[in-house]
Amino acid sequence: MKKIVSLLFVLCCVFIGRAQVNIPYTELNYNVHYHWGLIDVMIAHGVVTMQTDGSRFSATLDGNSIPWNGRVFCVSDTLKATMTPGNRLSAETVDYINGWYMKPKVTLYRSNNFNPSLPSNYKNIKGEGSLDAGDDTLEAITVTADMLGLFYYFKEIDFESMSAGQQLTIPIAMKNGNPEKVVITYNGKSHLKTDDGSYSTYSVQFEYTYQGRMSGYAVNAEVSAEERIPVSIGASLPVGKVEMIYHP
């Protein structure tokens, strides 16, 4: 369950950078569904915020599950990066990144006594906090924090110039760490209908590295052709499919 919740809010895709993107403060809401055969259950909610200030891009992701085994599983990510447009590929330099994981008991979470700042209540990817969290959980949270940067690229990608099956690798400079990358495959134009609307989309798949190796989390996404935001983001896991769906 820990790994599933950490993967709930996964985000996607990058291509040609030509001009600086201006993103006013934006808040996007998502519902997260779990699919297994005929089972389709909403298991979590997530909120993504983002904005730019010149070449500086800031984004956050906050999500929490429905009660599960007496607990609520929470993920909170923050990314601050400098984006530099180029003729072929925009460069991303990560200035700050962090991700927090919490799993308070339902009764505590719903009370006025829950303090997420207490070290005993959290663990983050910088090793702070004393909450027990496995390596798989921290890896997944790191990847979701990385992927926030891709919301910037949704606004500048020239999908129309891409061919189905085209693949590219985007390098990511880490200000105080080793370089990472994301590998993107463009699958072509598509169409997606949700409970909230019908969308013309660009279909993509992407995978990030983690500590220099591919993460193993191949994620599929449908990006709105009009708004250039992810409408659906899904990952197939051994225990079923987890899908995050835009809820305006």
C-alpha cells in the first residue's frame, strides 16, 4: 500500500524548448482511482500547484488517501527549478527538491492535534524525520517530486511535430547531486472521456531515473491538447492499475 500511495500522483512528458513559458499561479485537482478487473474505486485525492517567476518554476504536490487499515497515507512534494529554453531541449536545473511521507492514524489525522512538523510524524527524502518508511517508499516519493518539473514542459511541448513512437532522453541537472534523466515515448494523438468531460489528448509514456538507474516506474499519461495539462496519469502495478484523473 505504501508504494501504491506514493505512486498515486505521478506526472509526465517533455520535448522541444523554444521560449520561456509564463505560468500564472495554477491549482489542479485530481482524484485517484484503483482498478482491478471490474473494480473501480476512488482511493485518494491530490492537488498540484505551480507557477513561474521568469525562468524560475515552483510546484507542489499534496495528496492523501482514503482511510486504509486505520491510517491515512499522505505525500507532499516540492520542486523549485530554473528552466532555460534552448533550440532543441530546454535545460532544467533543480535548485530545491524535497518530498514528505506521512501515515497518521485516522483519528489523529481528523483531530486538531495532528502536527505534520513533528519528526515522529514524517519522513522525507533528505533523511529527516523519524517515521518508519522503506526504501521503495522514499524512491517513489523522489520520483513524484522529480516529475513536477514536467508540468512546466506541458506548456511548451510541440507535440504536433512529433511522430508516434518517437523517444527522447531529457537530462536533468541537480544543483547539489548527480545528474538524472527522464526517458519519454510519444504514442500519438488520442481522446479521453472522464466523468468531468471529453478531451483531445496527446498520449505519452515516461520513466525517470533514480540514483542513476531507471526507476522501473513506466507511467502512461494523457495530456490535454488544449490546456496542456495531464488529464490522466496511470501506472500498471502487480496488484492492479492506479490512475490519477483530472477533476476540474
